[in-house]
Amino acid sequence: MVKVFRSPARHGYAVEVSPFIPNRVACAASQYYGIAGCGTLLVVDETEAGVALVRSWEWGDGLFDVAWSEANEHVLVAGGGDGSLQLWDTANQSAPLRVVKEHTQEVYAVDWSQTRGENLIVSGSWDHTAKVWDPTLSRSLTTLRGHEGVVYSTIWSPHIPGCFASASGDGTLRVWDVKGAACRLAVPAHKAEILSCDWCKYDQNIVATGSVDCTVCVWDLRNVRQPVNQMSGHTYAIRRVKFSPFSKTVLASCSYDFTVRFWDYSRNQPLLDTVEHHSEFVCGLDFNLHIPNQVVDCSWDETVKIYTPACLSAAAHSTAP
């Protein structure tokens, strides 16, 4: 069963399930496909009957990504087309807690660190930089330069403190060390723009990339001469990739081909299933950390959808130890 939330005239760019509240989802959305107009940040709850709006805020420019705080269940950060990051609080209806504007172009990626004893935000921008922030967004702690194209994706390692990966329009996947303010690894992962990357939840050396070349590649950072697996099937650019929190070798990808695909990169035939329930670009994708195999996505067709794909619920593959 698919539960649907409709957001008229708002085109979904990103979704993230709350790390604290099992049925809560945030969605960053924009008017006019993000090309012009305002943005809306939505917080919705899955209910028995469907999906209910908890809170929504308007922003003066498009919103392209969102991340929940890993320390406070009420707080989230969003990235905007005006180069800003905004800190929002679901207990505060009116305005953001804080707005900071250091990036000189669109902020396309935000992520909140998950490792114990660390509480940092990373952002990636069209200005070719990534920035690391303290959790109050009082100021950026460091600016990471090295990419020669738009930084589309910045994701903290779930294992290694002070380490994040980034994916760029320059075709590289990079791994950064915040303390040393340095790029530790640059992988020429695709011969086209890379719009997304994600870390495996079970192996600190495994990262996936999704590209405009329509492939998902899985990389072992100890040997990046060639990918562990290169998975084909999408027919247009891959907008986001996400590893399952419950299965070591399972991941999902969503695409401008209107589909979401599920893969097991350990298999010779890695494609598990293709979900075709949108009528526009699918931009946002997340797994629920609390409810095994539940997936949330959002699309430019003005919907957020919550569902459990048959290929995962069938438990047809081995689960992680």
C-alpha cells in the first residue's frame, strides 16, 4: 500500500525520515520546479489513514535539501537557492531559528553528522565548495575547496568521525577530512556529472554514486581503480542514491526517468525491482530507519509517497548481521 501526501504547486526535491519519530518525514520543495519562486519546507506524519501535515514553512527561494538534527527531534536544516542554510524548529511556527548565508550560489546539499560525540552540519553548493558548520549555524568552521564543478551531494560517514563524501558535476567522488581541512581521496567515478553519493551503513569503505550517465556505481575506497559493481537500468539521470539501513548490500536510486529502483550490488543481476508510481522527476528518496524496508520518496509531480517495496518486504535477500 502506498500512502500519498499532495503538495499542490510545490515540486519535491528532498525527503528525510526523522531519526527520532518513526512516522515523521521532512520534505524540501520548490515552486516552479525550483527555477523561480519560493520554497516550502514540509513536515508530515504517516497515520493509519494516510499522511498528515504537521507543519509547513515558506521560504523566499527554492529549497533543495533537508536534514534532521541528530541531537534534537524538533530541529532541521534546509538548503536554499539563495545560498542560505536555515535552521527550523517544529515547535516554532513562524520563522527559522537562524539563517546563515556564506555560499555564493545555491545550496544543493545539507547533512547532519551521525557519529557519536559529533554534532556538525555539512553543506554543498553550486559555488563548488562544501562548508562545515556548528549545529547552531553560528558560523562555518571550515570551507573545503577542490571540486571543479557544482557540489550536488555531501554526506557524512556514519562510521568515521569528521569525514564526509561529496559528489560533483566535475565527475569526481571526494572524501574529506574536516580536521585536516583536506581532500583525502578523489575518485574519477563517472565521465558525467555525479548528482548523489551515499555511504554503506555496514562497511566504512563502501560508497555508492549516482550519475547523469544513468548508472549507479558502488566503490570500495581501498581500491578505486574500478567499481565493485556498476549497475545499469535507469534511462535518465540518477538524482539520488541511498543505502538500506537494514541490508548490507541493498540500495535504492531515484531518477529523472520517473522511477525508483532497488538493487543488491552483491548479485550478478543486481536489479531487484523498479517502482513506477510517479509522473515526473523523482528527486527525493530515503529509507525509514525505524520501520524495516519502508521507503519515502518525493517527485516534481507534487507528491510525497510512503511505501514498502515488494522486493524488500519479501525478504528475498540476506539481511545484514
